[in-house]
Amino acid sequence: MTALYLIRHGQASFGKADYDLLSEKGNEQSRLLGESWRSAPDKIYSGDLLRHGQTLEHFLLGYQGALSPVTLHSGFNEFNHEELLICYDSQWRDFAKMAAAISKKPNANKRFQKEFALALDRWISGKYDQDYKESWSQFKKRCISALQDVIKQELTARKLSLITESNQHANHICIFTSSGTIAVIIQHILGLSDEKTLVINQQSRNTSVTKLLFSENNLNIDYFNNYSHLTSAGSDWVTFR
């Protein structure tokens, strides 16, 4: 079976003008992950958000191994959190201003999580799909389609390798993505409800690794949300957002 590793990006810059930038901690989290990596990736896929690319960049700095081919795939991008917040409350149109204001208040992270949870609930309800460029159901279809695309490509390459007696298929594939995408893929495999999928999303740590195993007829989860590379470095490195 082929191992497929879903890697969540490092900590982003909440409260800054550009959330998509990794924080300094996010850069170091990514480097720590690369430093701890043992299974040489044969292929690498990445969403095309800035935080995905920066996570990959610092992962490779820590890994210091041979560079595998990198394929950008927007299907692994996260949902647009700014759009969700704006549709929930128009004050979020100035995201940087609102984020900066909340970050200065006590329990800033809890305040933001409460706002974001309400925005998520509105989105997944399906009652307001016309308000969003990408509805919850469309997001789920995009994520699963991206996963199936990678699996199909690899299974095709494996068949060609058998015919040509070459060794062009991959045994270890890394995908740099986001927590929402990972949660939806787990939902797809386990048949979870939307509510339980949101719980999975909330439990995901930055730079955590979720390992899938697949073959021609099987797709399974080996483990979810492994962040031992962070706990080994100290509990202060473990972050949710």
C-alpha cells in the first residue's frame, strides 16, 4: 500500500495584516517537522496558499534530504475563512482591523474562536449557500476530488511501472494542506456527520501529520493529528491556530 501524509500548515499570523503568512513559530514548527521526518517523500503536493508553500519551504530546510518533485494543487486549499466571517458579520470586511482589535483583548483566541464557530455553523447549515462563492458542499466535493485525483494518478503510475518494469511510482506522498481539508477527507473515509467533522477540524494542531494508506481497492486512516515533533521540542510549540 502507498502511504499518503496530509500535513497541516504551521501557525499563521492571526492579528497581522496578512494572515496567510506563517508566524516565526509557524516557520520553526515546520522546520522541526522536517528535522524529524524519516520516510523520504517520493512525491510532494501542496495547496497554493502562501502558508502551504512556507510550511513546505521550512520543512525542507529541516529535512535536508533530496528534493522531491512538487506539484501545486489548489484542490487542497482551505476554505475562505474571511468570506465566512464577512457573511456572518459585515464588520469582518476589514479583517486585519478586526483581528488586530480582538488580539488586544483578554482571551483573544477564545473570542475569535467563538466568532469563527458561529460563522462556520452558518456556512455548513446550507441555508445561506447563495451568500458564498464556495458552499460547504462544494468545498467538500473539491477536497475529495483533489484526493481522488492524487490517488488515481499514483495508481496509474503504478500500473505503468508494472508494464514497463520501471520504478516510477511513489511509496510515500506528502500533501501540504489545511485543517479543514484534512477534516473533510477524514469525514469522507469514516462517514462522519458534519458536526463531528467540525470537531475533527478543531482538534488539528499546526504541522500535525495524518497518514492515509491506499491501494487499488482500499483507503484507510493509519493515524490522525500526530504532532510528536512538537511535544518533543516542548509543549509551548503546540498550537491550534
